[in-house]
Amino acid sequence: MSNTNRPKRSRGGGRAARREIRSAYDITMLPGLRNNLPLCEVMDGAQVEQIDAASMDILEEVGVIFRDPQALQDWKAAGAKVEGERVYLDRGLVRDLIATIPSDFTYSARNPANNLRLGGSHSIFVPMTGAPFLRDLDDVRRNPTLDDLAMFHKLAHMSPALHSSAHHIVEPYDHPISQRHLRITYSSMKYSDKIFMGMTTSPKNAEDVMEMCALLFGAEFMEENPVTTGNINGNSPLVWDETMLGAMRAFCRRNQPVLCSPFVLGGANTPASVAATVAQLNAEALSALAYTQVIRRGCPAIYGHYLATVSMKSGAPMAGTPEISLMNFMIGQMARHYGIPWRTSNTLGGAKTFDAQAGYESATTLSAVMHAGANYIWHSAGWNEAGMHCSVAKFVVDAEQCAMAYRMAEGVKWDDFGDALAAVRDVGPGGHYLGHQHTQDHFETAYFMPDLFDNNSIEQWTAEGSKEITERALDHARNLLNAYEEPSLDVAKNEALLDYIARREQQIPAADALNQSY
């Protein structure tokens, strides 16, 4: 598994130069990952049952606030006890509802070659989203634009280990907030033919995403096939609000999966205890997962979360801490206990630049996520400064790190074991394998060879300009963008999408930031 070697400099320009660069990179998307690593399970069976029982006690005795009249009405009709905005969920009702969530399903991309199975041992890597700033191709921190968003969607398209173009990787400040979701969704669809995420910033925005998906895939097709993913964030502790629940209904009614994601700031909105934090998070996730099935029985849904611990020195969220890894291991066990696919966050960092802190935090998280057995591995590229910016340099390095993790998770390959042992007999004591036919046949695939990490001698590194990782990564990103070719989108579908956007932008006042009533 390798991303191939760096491109040679072209003497020409234009189309010939792009062809030369393209020939140096294989951008074919890796199939969805089948994770063959042994899972790290830090709880025994009795402790899993203990977390489950504690979560069910919370649901029955403490209750969860559903700050949404429609959800309260739905819960009453489903047989739940409702007092004001607080819903008390009987464990039997919860178990009955979550039992109808599919244990796995297949995403359909606009390029069928990029369809992906999710659940069980099947996992995917998804870039970060939501950054209000970026560090650009010159490593300058600034406000993003629609062109910057398109750049990240192109980089995601050209990164083999990234399985999705996500949605608002960065916030495009050059477009009105109230209309932004339309342009973000179109960018996700246009610049990549991988799967993508759908905006859930309001119920109406979510409905717009569903209409755009129907134009791209067909409304009837969506009834049987997941084509996008929404994220529904909880307000921990134990609150789901009207905006998120309305967006959830828009997705679930069209049979599209949502991530049911409590937002954990350990020690701030959860108890200062790993085990109790997981019990609360589990209760929150189960309440939302159960509601997806109240909306539509059998609709796919994903057990979600966002994990951070809070520095008791500053109150700032922290990434890459031991407790986050432990919680990922525990949440993986709980999701498997219920037979539901689960989401986690990956390659997180709190550093302000792409420095050693960013690398250590991201590597710690990535390793834990792989051994936890996560399915929907979100924020897998670009995240830094606690999500405040997406770094171009870190984005492409993270993508290569995901490719390395992918290779590790495939496990040991035994198909050439006999031939490799025969080479030991051929070479014998004191020899070397560099010229042996087995090495010639397998050297490109036997060991991962990173493009972006420098493993040359100090002399060669110096002769090549003493470039450190950030400079190498930005050069790599420029080369990828120079080689980018837009995947063909059906002309009629493209025109239908643009017509829909134009019509909705006429209907939505540009100053209407919430976009709730149109």
C-alpha cells in the first residue's frame, strides 16, 4: 500500500504537465475498510451490562429533554411518559425501538464504484467539517471562501483513503449564512463522486439537502438506498433541541442515516469520571437512536458522539488524552452490544500550527480509533486548533496517515508466504534480498512507503532543500490540485441542481441567518 512516488518536474505546462502529474499519483479510492485488527475491549461482560443498566436507569428515572413539540407528540404516541419537555423512556420501549436499526447498510455514491458498506467490521474515513478558519496553501490562517471549500472537496476526491467529501469542511464566509447550505451541498456533489454528508443546520436546510439528493439520485432510489449522512448533535447533558430533531425527521423520513451525537466535554457537561461519562453519553445516544425509529422503523442510524476532555486549568477542550482513548474503547463495546454502527472522531488536535503536538495528538487518536473498531470515522483529515481551522498541510498528511492505518487494519497478508520462505533458501546466510525475484515482484506492496514523510539521509534531505513536513505537504497539495480533473456529472442533473439552488436563493432572504420559516 503506497500513495506512489512524488512526481517529477514537467518541462512543459498546461495539459501535458497535468498528465505527467496524474501519471505519478494513483488517486483511485480504496475500498471501504474491512478492519481485521483485534478489538481493544477494556470492559468485561459484567461492566458492559453495568453501563447499560446505568444508562437505562437515567432514561427511566432522570429522563431526557426533547425541546420540540413534534417530538413530544411522537413520544406520547409511542407510549413514553412525557412531563412537560422531559421524556421518561422505559428500557423495554428503548430496546424494542433500537432493535429495528440495521446493523449494517451500504451507501450509494454517484459513482457506483465508490459505494461503501458500513457496520460490523466495515469502516470508512471521512474528512473534518465545520472549521471557521483554514490554513491555506501558503500556511496562512484566514477566513475561508467557497473556492477554499471546493479545494478541500477536490483534495478529498484525490485522497485514496478518504471515502467521502463530507460537507462544510470549512465555512464559506463569502456566501450568506442562510443560503450557504445549498452551495455547500452542491460543492460536495460536484467536485467529487464519493459519498458526502448533508447539512442539518435547520429543519428546512435539511429538507433542501434531501431535495437536492432526490435530484441527484432519484426520490424512489433514496427510499431503499442511503446516499448521504446527517449529524444530529445533542446538548449534553440530556437535551435534544428543536433544530436538531427537525433535521433528524427530514433525514429519517427519507430513509437517510443520521449520526446521533452527544457532545461530550468530559468534566464540564458530564461527570468527572470516565465510566459515568460513558453511561450518560450512552443514555443520550440511545434516546436519539430510539427516536429515529419512532420517526421511521428500520431507518438506518449511527451511534454517534464527539469526545473531548476539559482542561481544569483553562477550561479548554483537549484532544489525544488517555481518557478519550478509553472512552472510544468503551463506546465501541456498547455500540456492538446493541448491534448498531458507530461513529467517532479521528486525528484531532488542539495545536495552533501543524507541529509536533498536532502529530502526537492525532496519532494517539487514530491508533485508538482503529483498535476501538469504529465504523464512521469522521474528522479524519485537517482538524487542528480544536476544530477552529482546517489545515491544508495537515489534511493531506492525515489522509496519508489514514492510508497507513488502512494498511495496518487489513492485517498480515499470507498469500505469498510460501514464495517468501523459498527466497530465504535461495538467498541463504549473509546474502541480501534486493535483487531476488520475490522482492522485485512485491517491493511496491510489501511495505507501506509514505510520500510525505522523509526517510532519506540527512545529506540527501539537505541537498533537496531541507524541507520539513509542512512545506512538503503543501507542495504535495499543489501538485494534486494541478492534476485534478472534475468527475463528470450528468448535465441534466447538474442543471436541475443549479435551478433548485437559484429558486431557493430567491425564496430565502440573504439576511435570514436561521432560515427557519422559508
